[in-house]
Amino acid sequence: MLARSIHVLKLAGAQQEHALSVSESLVLAQESGHTSHGVMRLNEYVDFVKRGQIITSAVPQLFSERGAILNIDGQWGWGQIACKLAVNLVAEKALNFGIACAAINSCNHIGRLGEYVEMLSKKSLVALMFCNTGPSVAAHGGKVRLFGTNPFAAAIPSIDGDIVIDFATAGTAEGKLRVAHANGDQVPKGLVITKDGEPTTDPGAFYDGGALLPFGGHKGYCLSLLIELLGGALSGIHPAMNNSYDHGNGTILIAMNPDFFVGTSQFSEDISESKRRIKDSPTVHAHSPVLLPGELEEIARVKNKEFIEIPRIVWNSILDLEKSLSSTKE
């Protein structure tokens, strides 16, 4: 799958290095069980290229640096490339100063946030990350699209397995809704409303002018609002409901070095003890253990190491895309 993804992106105009990096991110998401951010995104990315939203030759740049605060210009290239630059720069600063923050402007879709925070936790850094996206979610009590799905991610390093948290502040990621719609499935109530504000289980209602809802009622709404305003305003991409917003992910990435706070040893001991107590806590069902964030993804990666299952409709769409792009090159 990696080779085919690289081929498709190169046919779309991506440089070899960028095609490899973006494809690695898509395949990792697929392996981790997040099909909504996996290879099904190839069709969307190629469409972005055709519309001029992704500039395939663009290279992200660090355009300002004040102490441990970094501002990165994604140049409207591949979002994954801009994020991986941010990870490397933030890691270097946090290891030197104890804490660092990067904001990414002019940034296209960045994919699964969990990938980037996990890269930082592998360097023994605590990581926080969030971004705003195009309007698709209604405010609590509203019925028009104002917020993005506005994902949040965090990673906590541990000597016995990192904790990786990654979720959309909408009741569901739009990509997961797209998978359900493509498969002809229904979704639970409380995720989608129609264009008239009525609750529905039909994912197609969203694509007919409806809206997603924030998770957890007013609490999810408040978290989404926080990400929307700070992700959009601090990055310079602007909040999605503002007239100045055009498209993209206003991305904020923060890294903290525990050694500058309580020391790496004490921090590690605290995290490990907490994990043990959580894992050893009594369960409601004997055969359903308590899981920590990130464990499901690790289980999926082990399961999918040799063979990744891709829905036939997605696979056929990728083959059609590849064939279409190849024919235009002849």
C-alpha cells in the first residue's frame, strides 16, 4: 500500500521525499485503525492539488523564532511535511529550554495528530497539539456550521509504553462519517443534525447541508471553541467562522521536558505507578480490561503489521484515481 500511495502522490506532482513522508503518515493511520485518516484521503489530497489548494513543490519554512516560540509557514504545501518540521524544531527547543511551542500557518490537512505527539513522547517529551479546521460543527444549541472538527492530541512519555490521546471535539471525525456514508451505514443519534437542525442517524444528511455536533454537549462545545479560537488566531489562519478564514489547519504544537520540572526520574515513576493502578483497577466485565489511550492503536498496529484490510470501495477508488492520473501523464 505504501508504494501505491507514493505512486499516486508522485503522479499528482509530489516530490519523491514528500510523497514518501505523506504516504508513511497515511499508512500509519491505516495500520493504527484510523481509516478515516488513512489512504482514503488520497482522493481528497489529489483533489486539493487539482484545485490549487496544495502546492506540491512548496517547502515549509521557519519564518520567526523568539526564544522557544516558533512560527512556521507551511507555504500551503503538504500539511504532514509542515508538522514534521514543527516536531523536529519544537523537540530541539524543549530539550534545551524545557518548553517550546510552534504555530503553523498556511497549512493544509495534517492528518492524524496522534502521530506527531507520539514522535515527541518517543523523545521523552510531553506533547500537546490541536488545530482548527473548516466549519462543519454547529455550536451547542445551534444548527449552522461554525467550528471545525477541531482535534486535540496529547502524549505522555512512559518507560513502559507512552500514553497517546487523540480525538476530535466533534462527536465524530468527519472522516469517520465519510466512511459510514461510503459503506451505507447509519450513525448513532447525537452526532449529526439535518440542515433544519433535526437529529438524524443518516450520515448523508451532513453532506446535504447538515452539521456535526460537538461531543459531550456544552463541555465538548467549550473545548472546541478553545481550539477554534486559539488554533485559528494564534496561527494566523483565523477562526473558521471569521470572514478572513479561507481553508486549512491552524496548528499549535507544544512540547514540555519533564526534566525541567520535577526531574525525569520522578516524573517517570509517577506515570508508571499511575498506569499500573489504572490497569489493575477492577473492571465491570472480567474479559474487558481497562485500556489506556493509545493501546487500541498499538493493538491495531500489531494486527495489521503483515496485512492491512482496506474496504473494497476505498481500494477501488484508489485504483481508479491511479489510472486516471496515469492517463493524463501519457
